[in-house]
Amino acid sequence: MTLDTRHPIPALHAHSGIAEFANSAILLIAFCCCAVAEEAAPPRNYLQDPGFETGAAVWQKVFPEDQAATVALALDRQVKRSGEGSVSVADTAGKVWAFHNWTQHLEEFPKGKWAELSAWVKPEDVRYSAQLALQCWDGAAKKTVGWASTADREKIRGTGDWERHAVRLFVPPTTTMMWVRLGLTGAGKVWFDDVAVTAAEGSLPLASLQIAPGGDALLNGGFEEQHPGLLTHWIPYTPQSQGNKVELTRDAMIFHSGKAAARIMNRDWMNRELNHWGQMVAPAPIGRRVRLEGWVKTQSVEGEVGFLVQCFDGPMHALPRLLAEVSSLQTQKPQGDTDWTKVSTGLSVPPGTMQLWVRAFLKGPGTAWFDDVQLVVE
């Protein structure tokens, strides 16, 4: 807003009420101009070369050297959202636990405050998830004191156009360095552009999964997809101390339908851990009832087999609070040798749920197969 000096305000008597009103109006206009100017000022971006205009020299490539034949991190001058270019990450091998990323370390950041990392992301045939991550490092303690990723709240997968994504983290006062990471987990390709790290006010609001009634919130519930040798979208868990006594594999010989099933085989009579295949659903369908159902087959099982649904208020690495939990063992307990049997359980997803976890599990010795698993949102 500017004042039009071509038509100056007429001089008024200093003691008149009109003059006082005019002076007040001028002050008010000046105040509004300052307020607008302050609101229009963009927040500080702590990153260097956030749009990759100068060749991404301040960004580092992070990926295992033994995967150089299947992983590529490149500066792209053809695919871009704005400016001169973007950066990309591509992976043809698709190991689920690998996180190939562009990274930049910051020595200046909003310490003792909330920080937001945002970027525009364009995925192409991403099988698991692209992600943005913030990592806080305490140099004195020599450890990570904070971590947050978009993968904790959503999966950026499939193929799509440019879309803005963001994650926030409270930066502990002991943080001496912050790492910004833009990367890919699993097979596919993704581009990043117009990245920013700014100070923020509090955490991001939780989103709720938008899905039609009767829709299935799980991916690869029939265990048909693998890449390579891994069950796409599913994470295997067993105690590392068990070695080869516990196997979690894809079985193409025994299945309920399709071409494969998930199998858990436990040969350790002492192992009563929750060996399982797990899948995270985020965002969760908050406020809606879900029904987890699938087919189970057992052989020589002397422990427990079934499905588990758990709702947490945060990511697993942050030791979240368990808000709700339900197990199929409350109504069905297949043991010994059983043919394919349909097993189900369900709950209402409570407010505050950030992550919903589905687990197909075996506790104790024996072998269990799982197939045609669905998380039906009612």
C-alpha cells in the first residue's frame, strides 16, 4: 500500500478534532503498511541452493557403494518444477531397508524450536516410498537426538505430478548439526525441487485416510508382488539372535489364491517372540472402524497364530503411545495342523492415531501361511 502524494491532505488547525482524526488515520495507514510488509516477508530458508540452481554442489549423495550399479542420484536439467533443474533418485534393485538420499548438513537452524522441511516431489513408479527427513545430531553426545520423516505419516508412492510434502520436528537445544535428507526407499524414481527448511509453529495436524466404505487400506495383501525376493510393502520381523531358526519368506508352492502366500517358519522351541510380517498404514482412517481379515494355514503349530491391529500416536522410532490394539486370538486360535481358515478381527481407529500397524504373526514353533489379507475400512 502506498500514499498518493499527488493529492496531499489539506493542512488543518492543530487544535481541531478533524486534525487529530487525520493524524490518527495517517498513523493507522502507516501501521497497516508495516504490518502488511511484515506478513509478506517470507520465512528464512536455512538451506543453500534449495532449488538446485547452482549444480547441487552443497548437496551430498548418500547410498551404499555396492549398489552403484542399480542406484543413481543425478542433477536433472530437463525435469523440474521451477528454475533451472531438480535432483532425482532412482533405484532398480529396490531393497526396502535402504534409504538412498541427497543430504545437506546445516550448522544454522531453528534450535530449540520446531523446524519444517518441505519440498516438491514427483514420483515415478515408486514401489515403497519417497521421503523427506530431518535428523538432529548432538556432537557432544555423538548421537542422533531427533529424527522425523514424511514416511512416518504417509507413503509417497506410485506415479504422479509435482506435489508439496512436509515434515516437522522439534529441534532439541543440544543439537549441534542438522541433516536434511531427500531420498527413496524401494524401487522407482523420484525428483525433488524447491526445498525449504524454515522455523515452524508446532507439529503438523494429523491427516485421515480418505477411502470409500468397503475399501481395502492394505497393499499387496495377496503377497503376489516381490522385488527382488522381498514382499513388496511388507516388512519381516524376527529377533536377530534367532539366525536361521526362523524364516519369513514368500511361498510360491502353498497359497490360498493367486500365485503366492507369506510364510513364517519357526524351528526354535524357545522362541516365543512375535515373529511377523508387518505393514504400516499412514495416514490412518481416524474415527472409522476397520476389519482385518485373511486366510491362515498352519502346520505343527504349538504356539499362537493370527492377526494384530495396533494404533499408535507417533512413529515407532519415537517410542509412541499405544492407543488401541486388537488381536484375532480373542476369537480364533488356530493350532496344530489346519487347512486354510478365514480369520478376522477389528477395531475403531481412535483420534490421535498417526500410524496403524497390521501384523500377521506366529508365536512359538511351527509353520504358518497367510494369504488374501485385507484391512477393510467400514
